[in-house]
Amino acid sequence: MDAFKSFCSKLRVDAETGKANYAVIQAEDALSAIGMVLGANWNGARAFTATSGPGISLMSEFIGLGYYAEIPAVIFDIQRVGPSTGMPTRTQQCDILLCAYASHGDTKHVLLFPSNPEECFYIGMNDWMCPDLKWDDAYRPDRGKVLTKEEIEALPKFHRYLDKDDDGIPYRTIPGVSAKGAYFTRGSGHNQYGGYTEDSTEYQVVLDRLLRKFKRARTLVPPPVIEATGTSEIGLVAVGSSRGAVTEARDILAKRGIPIDYMRIKAFPFTKEVEAFMAEHEKIFVVEQNRDAQLRSLLTLETDVPKSKLHSILHYSGLPM
């Protein structure tokens, strides 16, 4: 967060007025932090917060609100050792299942798994040598389906949770743009028109559409990085910062005449490339930094891979591999 603030003070200041075009707020706790992020994003700002596994636990109810009310939000989870507060200065990959299904209902969240500080845009508590960032001044962030004033005014009526394009993703508005685009943000039972409901059919319509929305993300998230020999029936699957250790192990095995194909998963939901890699290999080793084989569990829950194919290699001492 300190690094982010230092960049903002250089890059997010109005050249003419000297006014800051950003805000960094130290919240009193994890609940407040995610609450502020949801409030800011609902109001049209781009906002994120950073935390670790215990913070995700505390944020879970608000994360469910964001999912169900469909307010965009970004959380950086700098993974550390659990359970409870664990060893706060050590690292593991204990939060995979917690983050994938955070909240207390039928929720599934998009996850990204960077492997080093460069991939995660220098976020995290590390100093790491990497190439300078090459910025494109023409870049504009894709805000998704946000209606302009003209688009809102042209509608007969605006319904926040209606799937007009049949892709699972409804349109949204930003407060103050047009009174016609106003709606009540509901974290409680609502129908596709935004009204409160406890009608079973109306409730299921929204839940089913949210699942289609999540599946749609499969075509939008980054595909895995695959390093294949073309001759091996053995696959090795991992996420995140184990990359260096896995690469070294593959080199050692290759010198011993044991070629192994490697897939580093970069996102959840799993893309078609993940499914294809699993189908193409007879035996798959899943390397991860937790005791309970959470990545292996997620793969068996969310893909068609036979559980018997997957073999765990687990490292959970709190130290990097």
C-alpha cells in the first residue's frame, strides 16, 4: 500500500491544480476496508483493498454482498500461513478454497494467480528485480457494461439485474448520471428487476444467471502457462510463486531422462486449456503450498479430471519452496 501511494503521488495528481485524483484510506479493520471498496465501486470509482487470509475470513459477508448485489471489487490477497493468524511473516497457499467460494451461499469468485511481483504489478511485500513497466498512454480500462446518460434515457425502463444480452452480465449505472438509472442495491433476495422477493422461482432465476456470468469469465481470464515436451505422459500442475522451484525440479529430472510437462494455472474459473492438459496426461502431480491439497480439491470439484489421476506434492512449512 505504501508503494501504491508513492506511485499515486507521482502519477495521479492534476497537472493544473495540483489536486490529488486518488484517495488512500487506512480502515480500522478488514470489514471496513471491503465496505469502503464496495461503496466506492458502486459510486463509480475504481477501488481495491489488500489483505491476507484472516482478512478474507472477516470480509466474507461483504464479499457475498458484492457478489449478489453485483458490485465490482478487487481484493489483493497476500497469502500467509494459517490457521488463525498463523505465522504472519511466513507464506503458504492456504486461501485457495476460501477465496474461490468466499461468503456463506452459492458463490464463486474469479481468482488470478500471479507467480512473481512483476506479474502481480509489484503488489506484495517483496523487493524483486524486473524490467521497467512499459506504459501505454492510450490504455483505457474496460469498465464493462456501464450505461451513459444518453443510453439510460433511451431505455423504456432500467432493470439492474436483467440479462438483456443473454451472456449472464447485466448492465449497471453510476449514481447521479440519470434519475432514470436509479435502483435499490439489494444484498437480500431480489428478482431480475431489482425488487425484493422470497418467491422461489424468481430467486432461482437470479442465482442461475449469476452462475452463467461466472462461467462466462472462463473465456475472459488469462489462460495457463504450459511448457510441454511433447513426449511425456506425466503432467505437473501448480499455481503462483512455486514457479522457480518447479522449473528447477523439471531441469533436474530432464537431465535424468524423465521429461515432465508443466502447467502453471493463472486463473479460476479454469479455462479450456486447463481441461485439455489434464485430459492429455496419464498421471498428474499437483504441487502446492498447503497441507490439505486445496488446488487438487478445486480441480476435482470444477473439472472433469478423474480424482485417481491427481497426486499431491505438498509443502507447508511456511518457507518458500
